[in-house]
Amino acid sequence: MPQNMLKNIKWLGHSGFAINAHDKIIVIDPFQIKEIVPADIILITHSHYDHCSIEDIDKIKKPETVIVTEAESAKKLSGNVRVVKPGDKITVSGVQIEAVEAYNTNKAFHPKTNGWLGFILTVDGIRIYHAGDTDLIPEMDKFETDIALLPVSGTYVMTAEEAVEAVKRLKPEIAIPMHFDSIVGSKEDAVKFKKHLEGICEVELLS
């Protein structure tokens, strides 16, 4: 059940998450993290400093850590780095990882041509979608997900209202807002997101 998976998902702030899967720790986009979580797998969505933070990656990387990312970020990283592009699927330490599209449709910060990423992880049969830095995109109609981690702050990514529409397309059982209360956006964006989805989808505000 997706609800049972929630206890294994920790929000690290901004777009960062730590997920406990099969006794492996997966960390996505660590940025200005306050708690050191040694990672077995690190997923980096794109090369912007608040997602591909070398300082934060070095804090949690072990010699055997596998990093999965796109080509531009890979140039900045060292160690066991696996380069993927949207549409690729790989398995690392028993965790299925699918790279999916993430891009802007009405702004220029994250062009589709860059091949930057969202990720869908399958953990114990539960599909967890981390949207990366994205707008509401048509590809979301095809994604199958049980738990959706979605940006809500606007400016560089979807607004809370657009993220609500994304939930209606994705149809997850649980939605978790991210990309707020850091560089852009506030907790009010997350609260607005939750309010608009009352009766439609369970929304968890992690802290």
C-alpha cells in the first residue's frame, strides 16, 4: 500500500528526498541538507546548482554509491555515475529506476532539448514519481504512479494550481509537494495545493 511507504520517505527540503528501499537509501537532489544520510543511490534530475549540489552530494556519497543522472550533471560528478536520458530504465541494487521527461512549456529555464529528468522508482511494487523541475507536460498523461512528488512554487516550475492539474492527470493515491520554502515559493503554496485536492487525492505535507 502506498500509505505504508510514506514512513520510508523523508523530505530533505527544496526538491530533496531520502527514500528507504530494500535496506538501500536513495537520495534525490540533495541541497543544503541539514541531516547527513549516507546514500546507496543518488538521483540527480539536472545540473542547476540547487539540484546538482556537489557539496551536498559529497556529504552523503560513499565509495560504492551509484549516481544516476543526465549527461550535463555527469560532467560535474565523480565516482560510479550512470548517465540516462528520458525513456531509459535501469535497475540499481534491486531498485527499478525509470528516467522521464521534465521541462518547461511556458518559460526558458528548463528546455525540453536539454534532456533533463524526472524519475519513477519502483519500490516494493509502489511507483514513486519525482517530477524534477517541470511544468505541467503532456507526458504526465502516460506516467503510472502511486506517490507523486511535485513542485508547487511557480517561477521556475509549476504553480500550485498547475500541480493540482498534474495530480488529476497522474491519478496517484498520494501527492507530496516540493520545491517550496527555499529559493522560491512558500509553505502557503503547499497548503494551497493540499486544499485544492481535498476529496480528490491524499496530500502529505512533509517536514
